Amino acid sequence: MPKVATHTEITTQKNGKHNAVPLSSMSNAELIREIREYWNSHIHDLAVAKHPVGTKGFFDDLDEYRFDKLRYLPKVVDFNGFRGQKILEVGSGVGIDLIRFAHGGAIVTGVDLAEQSINLAKKNFELNGLKADLQLMNAESLDFDDNSFDVVYGHGVIQYTADGEQLVRECARVVKPGGVGIFMVYNRISWLNAMSKIMKVQLEHEDAPVLRRFSIGEFKKMLSPFSSIQIVPERFPVHSRLHKGCKGFLYNGIFVPGFNLMPRPLVRPLGWHLMAFCKK
């Protein structure tokens, strides 16, 4: 298994091999370029799509799968609760979450490093008859004025970026005083991180140029530009559509029901996703 990246090293992939590389050995611009190239050639959850890329069915496939896998997300983020508010999503991808905010009446802006993602997000909004300001942009250097948004949302982007601390600082800068930041990173001390090692199954996008996992303490420290921070571990085992055969049987038939029999307060700190709800 590849070595877990920390704040002093990243995991890069060259010629199919993972290598721990000191952050100081690669410039931020070089790393950003590698990240952009990776996400321009990868679409999150593409393997589950049954319809051609860019069609209404394709986006519906991604939405259905995402919110089946992340059943907790609509329970902790009220996508319909921001009517009339200005929301910025950093790392907006093809717009699956941003569409939900827009359906709820929010005024939405999405930025992403990958041109492919922005182009697909524009198609997604067009097919849904919704409006959004979608821009190709590095979230570590946002081209927005201070105090521009009521909410900044970044679900699963900090762990893949070159400088997560800088991204958070930029998000805090563009949020209005009293505004909200909502973020998610992967929990290093979690059931899924342990399971991937035991079953020797790679995590999603483990071949990305950067992939970090954080402890709760590390994540809270990173979010220090915000004045109020609440971190809630989420995402517990649900049946997987991706794993088949013996490993799929052991995971879906034994591990998932067994894990979910355990009292949730006891296992909550082991949630794979660390959700942060911050106020400026």
C-alpha cells in the first residue's frame, strides 16, 4: 500500500508507482499543474454511470450514486436552506452538489481547477434549466473580493489540493463576517482507511497527485482562520456497488451489517469523512 501523505510529504504517482515526495522538492505551480492534469482526465464516480458522459442520464446516475453512498450528506447539509444566499463551491466538479443548492434557491458560483469539470458542470446546469457562475480557477488563489459570499462549500477538495491551508485561508477571506464555511476531508483514524489496508483495496483516487488524510485535531488547526469550528465525523459503511467476488461478499455481507450493529456514539470518531461547519 502507498504511504499515507502527511503535512510534510505528498503521494505522487509516476509510471504507475507511488512515491513519497517532500513538499519542498516540488514548486506549488508544478504540483497544481499535475493536479489539474489528473482531474482533467478523471471524472469522480464515472465507473457507476450507465449513460453517455454529458447527458441528463449521466448526471442523474452520478447524483443517485453519490447520495446513496453519502446518505448522511442531505441530513447534515440543508441544500434547501440557503435561498437567496450567495454560495461559492470550491472544487465544484461537474456540479452535483451545487445543483442541489441551486434547486433550493441559492445564488451559486462554482470554481474548479479542471476545465473538463467546468464544461460538464455548465452542461449539467443547462440540462436542469438552472443558472450558475462557473469559472476555471485555482481555489488557492480565488479571484473574488473579500467578504463576497454568505457560504463557502468544499466537500472533498482540501485533501487533493497542493496547499490545503492556503485554500482554507482563501475561503475564509471571501466569506462575509458571520458567514459559513462547510468542508469535508478524509479521516486518517477511520474505519475505511483501516479496511483498505486490511483488504488491500485502494481508496478512490488514491492515484491522485495529492491525497491527504487528517486527524480531527489536524483538521481543526487547519480551519483556524474561522472563529467558530464544529467537526462531525460522518460516512459509515453502506453496501458497495464497486467491489465484487469474495471481497465484495465479505464487505457487503459481513462487515457492513456487523459494523452498523455497533452503537453509533462508540464508532462515530471512526467516520471516514470529517465534516466541518465553520463561522467567520
